[in-house]
Amino acid sequence: MQRVLIAETVGYIDREVLIKGWIKTRRDHGKLIFLDVRDRSGIVQVVINPHVSQNAYEQGQKLRSEFVVEIIGKVNKRPEKLVNPKLETGTVEIEATAIAILAEADVLPFDLDQQELNLELPTLLDFRSLTLRHPKQQAIFAVQAALAAGFRKAAEQLGCTEIVVPTIAISSTEGGAEVFAVDYYGHKAFMTQSPQLYKQMMVPIFERVWTIAHAYRAEPSVTTRHLAETTQLDCELGFVNFEELLDSLEQVGMEMVSYAQSKCQDIFTTYNLEKVPSGKIPRLTLREAQEVIFKEFGRDGRKEKDLAPQDEVDICKWVKEKHHSDFVTITHFPTKAKPFYTMPDPKNPEYSLSYDLLFRGVEVLSGSQRINDYEMLVASIKNRGMNTKDFTMYLQAFKYGMPPEGGFSFGLERMTMKIFGLSNVREASLFPRDMERIDERLSRI
């Protein structure tokens, strides 16, 4: 008999089906056993009646949560008063005639059959392969998958070609110290801080490219918004100016969120997730944003090279009130505070043609127009105290013809965190890496 997915069982009333999945819950009422069985498509109620099948009843008595089973049974329409409106399959139930146990499960260390797990973050992550089975955890990463799919869709609409880039490099991308060094066959190499240099090298090949890549930052801090390994959603565009770059990043950001909201409507409804308003995204220079912070919130950071975390929270609050937007684009950060490849503003070289996108109180994107002139780029590398020999392949692309270009990079985990209103970015990472954890807590290893 061919397997039927649980979500499809509503189309099999009065017919026999074979389903396969996990026992979510078991409830005993007299001699009847009720099961909620889940597979990748949904959940359905199964009833085991000894008067219908003694074999199914004997097997059913052995079952508990997370047993893996295959069940043959008849799909019956539920009486109207017993319909479960919370389930897609709530109008039917399966009357089991045969049950096979494919894999047994130990008693769980916590109850997965509750709306919220209510576990401390370390416990949530210590049992990650189990906690991910909880419906809300599944929902978080279903939305994350939709955000990534929305990014792909938007990037391709911009005319970008997908590329796959390495994560081991001969030099540090940003020229800073926050890198993971690796022994590469006796040579020193680094885990890439971003796919930046590689995507720039691809502009003369395809003009416009996108990639989803891992990035590694050895930041010696433990915060609610930083990870040692992140997932970056990157675009790099050739033959563009600064305004076109701003238009493109805002378009991609809005389309990512719009796609996720459309694809995961049921999740947004179930968990009361706030929808992101559509409309034009406000733009402020860094100094304009700092002036707002000073006037509206009384903190004077008008000479700082970046916004502080609380500044990001407050400027987003102000933008939400004044412009009804969950996004705001911040531009023109000091040139010295940005990576060597960032183009200074020709009108005022002290500031750069750079930008961050803030979303609900946190930076979720950064980028810039790049220096595309070879001599200017070499000078910038040298001015930062770096060795041009570490960038030989990268500089080739500019020596032999690089058009005006720029790009941007979204942080997938931060986007997911803010969509779901999570308090810690680790909750938005399947298997987070930080100073304290590589799968297991480092204190335990």
C-alpha cells in the first residue's frame, strides 16, 4: 500500500490509508486509545479500538511520545461536535486496523506536548535535536526557510546569478583581528568573515550575483545578537550607483518578509506574529539618526562612528511612530570605520557610501558601494596597514576592469529573530556557535 501524507487524509474519507510518522501524544479513554500522529505535512488523530483490531490494540498499548510508526486504518468523518478547528485534518480521524512500530523512543526529558517549551536557553540548546521537534521550534525554522526562499526570489528578480563561495581564505576579509585561523596543510588560513571578496570578483563574470554563505566572526563577547557562525544572504551588483543600491536592498528586504508572511500565513496567525507594514522605507544618514537620538531620547552620540545597540532600538521606535515602518536605512558611516573596499563619498570623503538596514531595533543588513578603481583600492589596503600580497587574486579582478559596483548582506538569523520576537539570536539558529558552544557546551568538553 502506498503511503498517504497526513494532510491528504481529508480526501480519503471512507477509504483505507497507510500513514507514517511520529506519535505526538497518546490519550487513553477506557479501552480506547487516541493518538496524535505527525509527519512532515501535519497532524491527525488516530483511534485504536480493540473491537476493531486486536493487533492494533496490542501494539497501541506499547506506544508513547516520539515512537516512529506506520499505521493502516480507515479514514472516518468526525461528528460535527467533535471537529477540531485547530487542525487541518480536524474533520477526520483514522480508525487503526494495523500498527507497526518502526522505532521506539525513550521517555522524553521534558514534555513536548505544550504550547511553549518554557526551557532555559542552555537546556533548549543542550537538547537541540529534541527541542527542534516542538511545533513552535519547527515554526521558527519554517519561517526562516521562507525568508531564505524570499531572498532567492527577490535576488533573481534583480537579475542575479547564484554562486557558491568558499569559507576558507588566505587572508581576513575585513582586515581585522576577529577571525578564526586554521592550519591548512601547514599553511595559515582563515575562516571567511563574509563572502565579500569572492562575490566582488564575480561581478565582471555575471555582473550581478547572489549567494547564501556562512560567515565566521571570532568576537570575544557573548551577547543576545551575536553568533560566531552566521548565515549571510548576499547580493553584489555591477553598473549601479549609490541610490540604485539603496533601492535594491530595500526591495529585497521587503520582498523577503512579504514572501515569508504569505508562505507561512498559518504560522503568523497561530503565534500572533506582527505583520510588517508595506511602504517606502525611511532613510537617514548616521549623523541625522544620531541627532534624532539626541533630541528625542537625550543621549549624545553625535560624534560616534556607529549607532549603539540602544540607539538602534530607539531609532526604530521613532521611525515606527513617525513613518509607520519596521525598517529604516542608515547611510554614510565614517570611512575609517568601514572596510578597505568601501567607497568614500566624493562630496565628503570623511564619510562613506555605506549603509545599514535596521529592522525592529537591530541591524540586519550592511553594505556599501565599493571602490572599483584599482589604484585607489591598492592605496586603501596599504593605508589600513595591510599587505597587498594577501589580496593578489582579489586585486586581479580590479586591475583588469571592474565596473562601478556594490552590494549588501542580510543576516538570516537576525531577520528570523525579529520576525518571531525572540529575545536571543541563538533561538533563531538551528545549531548555534558562540564562545560557549559548539553543539555541546564547551565547559562540558
